Amino acid sequence: MKVLVTGSAGFIGSALSLRLLERGDRVIGIDNLNDYYDVSLKQARLDRVRAHAGFKDLRLSLEDRNGVAAAFAEHRPDRVVNLAAQAGVRYSIENPLAYVDTNLVGFAHILEGCRHNAVEHLVYASSSSVYGANTSMPFSVHDNVDHPLSLYAASKKANELMAHTYSHLYQLPTTGLRFFTVYGPWGRPDMALFKFTRAILAGEPIEVFNYGRHRRDFTYIDDIVEGVIRVLDKIPEPNPDWSGDAPDSATSSAPYRLYNIGNNQPVELMHYIEVLERCLGREAEKNLLPLQPGDVPDTYADVTDLVEQLGYKPATSVEDGVARFVDWYRGYYGV
């Protein structure tokens, strides 16, 4: 297939592009290499992907309506995976309009590109943050998620609504993936594991929010990529049993689906830190802080639909995943 991947220099996008190329697909990668975090890390990820002849690298922002339209018209992808987004819950409190531009306006341009170019299937990144104020565990894609706690979460919920509209009006098959705390080699420097590792090796204290009482469904990058590929290969169909009298949030009378991709095994933040300390051979100095605005205390993915419909369940333990990250970090930074 010819697959367009947005955010191809990103953590998940670069890993996904590699897997698609290795199995023989052609990939058109779109990324604007913005400076939200270290651009040299993004370049290094891209260098790994560019080594494959089947990769086409486009420097483009999703906010560029004409540029996105031209990319679709020229390259005519069979399927699309939209991973480009302004990420981060806390940053959305400081810079909300960045999320409107990329996550809402940019996503609309992707939907239009798919609509006008006969794309077979659009897969897009949503987020576990959409569960917001929900406290019923584990989080199910069949639950109502109308109470987001950050603009980032609201933008991802809006993406799901926008995608459903295009599935309904234009019969565009769309699948949204709610990712749960992705981590691993080549990860994002603004996320906890990266920040903790850098600080511990530098002998600096780490900031531990909610006094370490968070529980997170940490999901290893390879498990995320496997889930994305399985979903990409399964074009959704309308649910014949869907009823407007008792609407199911995860399906529709249109070709539309939502899935959680999470490890289905929440881990306390303090245990996560302990695993990291063992891997680094150093103990962290911890600065315990209250829960931050926009954060939720716990996340826990119900992956029943992923297992039943796609035959897949993420399984990498944090012990294995953190060890692999530390090995990569030490090698990449030479520490």
C-alpha cells in the first residue's frame, strides 16, 4: 500500500513508518519539524526512516490547507495515519491556540484530503485524556466522554466527532485510537520517563506530581505500533446493530470505530520510578508536588474490543520497556 503518515518525525510516527516500510509499504511522511521539543531528535528519527527507498519526506504543516491538498492530489495515498498533533496536556493550558490550529484546523484539512482523494481508510490518534473526569475503571470506548479536563483532551474528542461526521456524510472509513501513555526508545523529551532519566543522571531532583499517587496504563512503543498496523489493515464497516435509541460511542451506522490501545495494567508512578532507578543504578531525589491542572489521577484501558476484533493485546511490562528505553538513552546520549 501507499500510506500517508503525518507526524513522521515524531515518536510514534517514525516508529510506525519504519514498520510499514519494512513490510513493503510505501510511506509519504509529513512533518513540519516544529520546535516544541528538540528538533535534532526529530531529525535523527527521520534519518532512520529516510534510509528506506520507499519513503517520501514532505516538510509541511497541517495548517497549510493548500499544501495538504496538493500533497494528497500528487501522492494519492491508499490509506492515511494522522499522528501529527500539538501534544501535551500542560502545554495546552499555556498555549491553547496552538491546539486549535494543529489539532482542529489541521485535522479538518486531513479529512478533506481523504474525502476528495478516495482514501480507503483514515486512522487517527486520539488520546486516553478524552476520558477526563470519568472515574469508572477501566476506561471503555463505549463510555460517554463529554467532560475533558484540558484543551488537548477536548481537541482529541473533537477529532473523533469530526471523523464521525465524515464517515456519516461521505462514507469515509475512519478509526480513532485512544493511546495510553506511550513510552520507549526515541520517546518524547517532554514526557515523564525522558525527564526523569535526564534529571537522575544529572544528579537533579525530579518533580513527582500528585505525590506519586498517579496510576498510568504505560504502553510500550512497539505495542502501540503493532496495534496501529492491525487497525490500519482492518477497514471499519457500519455496525448493523447500532441504534440511536441507545447510541454506542465506539461504533456507528457509518463506517466508524474507536479503540483503546493500552497495556490494560495500570502501574503506580512510584513503582515506575523505582524500575527506572534500578535500571539507572541511581536513586532519584524526589520533589513531591500536588496534582497539576488538566491531569487525571488514574488511567486504565479496557482493550476488550481490540482483543475481540483484532486479536491483539499489548503485553510489554514496564520492567522490560523501561530497561530498553534506558539502554537507548545511554547509547544515544553517550551517558
